[in-house]
Amino acid sequence: MAAEPDPRAPQGGLVNIASARALNIAVVGASQPTAAQAQAAECVGGGLAAAGATVITGGDPGVMAAVSRGAAQAGGTVIGILPGTDRAAANPWVGIALPTGLGELRNGLIVRSADALLAVGGAYGTLSEVALALATGVPVVGYDTWDIAGIEVAESPAQAVAMALERAARPRS
């Protein structure tokens, strides 16, 4: 992306718009997580928000609510891409609720809006998001989730955050 004059910079210097933009990290996972998965997701949300990333989820309960809570409490931006048509169905920590009316097909929107995907726990919905991400070149980091080729495994929530941010910042081919 081309650099543009930045009025905040000394002498009208240039700023790279791409580097100034927040990374979008989608966090997906179990709708009925274990207590450990919910706690990990909340830590992930807080860590991503503290790093300045925008957190994207499906806006539902479970891991999506826990990561949303962690990000919101850390002052971050949380976008929920909802399966239904009612904004009010989003968990209470979603700052921007986007109802789609697409049901599970909204998983593709979650993946395509992300610079990286981070999975915590999960069942078949999570598996579909992981598969779509891997098929489209979106980097996938996993913590306590599916054990399949292509998922880069993190040993802790903090490591998952660091890995997702690093992978998201890499240029994609």
C-alpha cells in the first residue's frame, strides 16, 4: 500500500497505511468450553486487545463470549459476525454486532475477514472454520483444539496470542 502524508508526522512525513491498520484476529472455538478453555479464551482476548488487534468472533456464547469479554475488558474492539438476523443475540461484550442471517455459512465471513485465526477447543463448527482458513491461506494457531495438519500448536494462551499476531503480520502470497 502506498504511503500517504501524515499531518501528525514532523515536516508532513509519510506513514505506511498498511502498518498503521490494526490486525484482525478471528478467535473461534467451543460453544460449550471447559472451564480451562473459557479461561484461556478470556486471556487470549485480553492479550489480543492489549496488542491493538481487532478481535473477530461469531458473537455467540462459549469461547466466543469468553474471548469477547477478555478483549472488551482490555479496551479492545470486538466484532461479532452473527449467524442470525438479530443484533441483540450477540454476547454482551461484542462491540460491533453484524447479523448475517446465514447460519453456519457465516463461518466463511469470519475466516475471510481475518489476518489469522486462533482456535480454542471446539467441535465441528470450529473444524469448518479451521478448514476454510487453511484452504484459503489464513494462518491458523490452535490451543487445546483439533490435532490436524496445518494448525500451529501453542502451549499457552500467551504463546497463542504471540503466534497469531506474528502470523497475521506476515505478508500472504
